[in-house]
Amino acid sequence: YQRRVREAVVSTQSTGSSGINAEYGGAKAASECFVARSCAWGDAHLCDRETGCTFGCESDFCWSQCDGACPRLDLIGCHGCKEWCWLSGNGEKYHFCTENSQCAAVKRNSCASTCTL
């Protein structure tokens, strides 16, 4: 461990930039530092651990957990209720998909439908 840290320090001194993040899997941006939040649907679907919102692909369109009637203290992320909406696409009303992973790029888009139970 000490040797790796020493090598990283030497690398930083000689190149002027830190290779620590790339080499050791550390955060590369402030947005990567957060307290992980759990999602209402657990592991049954994909979960955005930063916002606590479940998301995925259903009936050829992307959906996300949302807060309509769910009580919340702030407007950041989801707060544990099993409410959902269809996600808006990038340039289209809804985002078309055939599998859950295709919804990762739009998981934080706004709802294109009402938030419903």
C-alpha cells in the first residue's frame, strides 16, 4: 500500500496531474461523492443510488419512480413511495427502449406523464 501511494505521489510530482483517481477507482468529480440511497422497488429494477429513484424499461418505454402524493422534505430525488411515470425522451415525448439498460441515459429526464401509483 505505501509503495503504491509513494508511486502515485511521484507520478503527480513528475507529470503535474494526479493518476490516483484512475489507478485506484476514486471519485473523478464532486458529483460522484454522495450517500447512497435505496430505491422503493429494491433490486427488482435498476436503481439510481444517488437520487434513490428506481427506473427501467416497460412496454417499450422508459419509466422512473417519482413523487406525486409521496410526502417529502425536499425536491431532490425520490422518497420511498412506489409511484412512477413515463420518462420524456431526448427530442421525443417518451423514450423508446427494449431493455432496462437503455434507460440509464434518460433516468433523470422529466416525467412525460403524470406520476401515478
